[in-house]
Amino acid sequence: MGMVTTLEDVRQGHVKVFIDGFFSFVISKRDAVRYGLKVGHALSDDKIAELRHSAELQDCLDATLHFLNYRPRSEAEVRLRLRRRGFARDVAEETIVELKRRKLIDDAAFAQFWTEDRLAFKPRSKEMIKLELRQKGVASHIAEGATADLNDEASAYEAVAKRAQRMSSLNYEEFCRRLSGYLRRRGFSYEVIGRVVKRLWQESYSHSS
């Protein structure tokens, strides 16, 4: 048993709860009202444990929402983040379940976002994007589904078309060396690179003649 001795405002919408004169946990004002917390309120040990768990769960949820605010994340990224932040495993898993229920964690949606973002801003080969997704903990079948419609030749062309325009003064060997190296670092195959570089050289030559 314990008695609530102080309720102290700490940040917007939250209060510190002191039991028997000692700080016990921080809880949202909403939950404080829901549980009927008042100074002088006697609490059983089980109720104190329940309140602490609720407070930890809310802290974990807040931390995860902040993490997701920057960009979508895979489930594995969220789990790793929460482990590094020191949240208990059961609290982290409860939080993940809740956010999956809200569709705020969804590996299929994340894989689609990641693929589209890569194509728009940092073109990669299909295999490299799949590898990146797997490194972020996305299941193989989800990574396969997100990249199924990718066309490496189209992606490679898009990746270097503007760059090729700035190289129109180079000879063929230097033109090929620079563009091929750029595309290899982004995971494109030699066959795709050969076709794309040849096409861009022909376009460059035709435009300059």
C-alpha cells in the first residue's frame, strides 16, 4: 500500500506522482483523472505497479511517435530504437502492437515509401534497394513486393541522364569511365550499365552534331 502525497505539474499535460513522500512516476493528467489520483488517495501495490506500467507505456509511445515524426520506419528500426532508449521489452512490444494497430508501423507501407524515395532522390538498382530494405529488417517477401515493378535500365538512365549532359565535352573513354563508376556504386549490373552508357553517349553525340 501507498498514499499519494504530491501531484506536481512537470510538463504540458503531465504530473509527477509522489507516493509516501517519494517520487514514483510521471503520468499524463488524462490518466491521473481516469485513475482518480488525488493527494491522500491510498493505492494498493498492484495499482501502483499498474500505474507505473501505464506511465512507462505512455513514455515509450511518445518517444516512438517522435521517432516516426521524421520519416516512416520499419518495425525493426523502431524495436532497435526502443531497446537503445532502455525501455523494457514488454513495454516496447506493447507500444509496437499499438502503433501497428494504428497503421503507424507498417513494413509494407515503409518498403513502398523507401523504394519511391530512392527512385526519386537517390536512384539505386533493384537489388540494392532490396538489400537496403533487408538491412532495415524488412522481410524478404515484402522487399520483393515493393521492388517488383522496378526497371533497372530505366532507373539507371534516370540516375545519370542529367550528369551525362554535363559531360558532353569528354571523350568516349572518360565518359564511359565516369558514368559506369557512378552506376556501379549504385548496384547496377554491367549489362545495364553498358546499354545505358551507350545510349547516353549516342544521345550526347547526336545533340552535339
